[in-house]
Amino acid sequence: MKSKLRLFVCMFLSVMFLFSALTVEAAQTSLDTAIRFSKKIASDWYDASGNKVLSISNGYINGCQIVDGTDFAGGDPGVGVFIIQEAQGRKAIHLEWLGSGEHRTLIMNKKEQLSSSRYREHYESVNGVYLGMSRQQVINLLGAPSSSEVRGRETLNYTNLGLKIGLDRNIVTGITLVGKGAHFDKSGLDIGSSMIDYYNFYQLNRMPSEFSKNTFQGPFSIGHGEYLFFGSKGITLSIYNN
């Protein structure tokens, strides 16, 4: 009887030890993941007025240590919840990041848009619309769209202008020329322009194929965190490179 009791106690302690070890490992894993993801967005982040809102570096956010995290997904772009230790207690911050270069953007708690540059800049535009512009700024400039659709992201259709404007979180992340009346403001090029003209003006790192201009050829960087895509449905200016 005593041997059975000793066996039961040993088994119970073993299970408790294993459970404790798994719990510690899970906690360490979530913290390691949070710190690893924080390195992707290590920078000072500013609001639209140029005020510094967040400073992220070395496992800290605004000088407060990252102690946990959850719901991490993607890489670049990506999203996650970081938990920091403030003097008054723990605080969770939802962060979503996208873009590169001048268009590196952080969205805090699903509403506040922050930039890694104190004053947001852009290189190319169409009808005054540029990447990083807000949805409301587009409507203030161009008026109400002819139509809009939401399929994972929102698209504003300006049929009379030959434009489609893609938005993520109410931020312009793509501008597509679909009609002959639309052209890029800086270069003056449109959907009828030759690939040689695009190559020469934007100093592309490779030559787009004229024979394949209506098929997907991948992204063409024009610098400043902006990319061109040539396709059968138009030419797109985007902050994404895939």
C-alpha cells in the first residue's frame, strides 16, 4: 500500500513539474516572440503633427520593458500585441506595421497612424494623391468616388479620372492608373507610355519587358519606399514590394 502511495506521489509531482516547465517555456516563448517582433519596428514614431509618440528599441517601448505579447502574425507587414510594464501596471498596445522607406507606417491600437519620419514625405503622385495620404484627404481633394468596394482592403474607384485608389486602415497604399486620362504627376507617364520611358525616368533597377507589359513582372522600385507594378488592369504605384 505504501509503495503504491509513493508511486502516486511521484507521478503527481512529475506531472506538476512537467506542467510548470511547459508554462514557463510558453511564457518565455511569447516574450521572445514579442522582443523579436519589436526589433522589426525599432524606431522613433511620430504622429501627423510631428510629435514623437512611441520610441521602440532593445525590448522597450517608451522606456517601459516589454514583458509579454500575443497575436503576432506576418513579418513585414505584420501585426501583434505588445505588453509593457509601466509604473502603474501592465499595458497592452496593439501595433500593425507596413510599408518601407519614407512610407514606413505604424498603426497603434487600430486607429492612430504613426510614421518613422517626423514629417511624412512622398515621391510620386497622381492627381495630387500620394501614398500615405488618408482616405479623408483623398475625398477632400477628388470628391466622392464613383464607387467603392471592400475585398480585404477598400478600393475607391474614380472612373472619370481613370483611377483606382487602394486603402489599408484608411491609408492610401496603392494608386492604379486604369484610364488614359490618368498619369503620374512627376514623370507625366501613363498607361500608354513605353517601358523605355518608365525605365529611363525612374532609373529602374531592371528593364521591364515591353512584350510583357500587360503581365505581372514583379515590383520595380523607384526609391523612397515606392514601387511600380505593370499588369493587364493598369499600372500601380504601391508601398508594397510583393
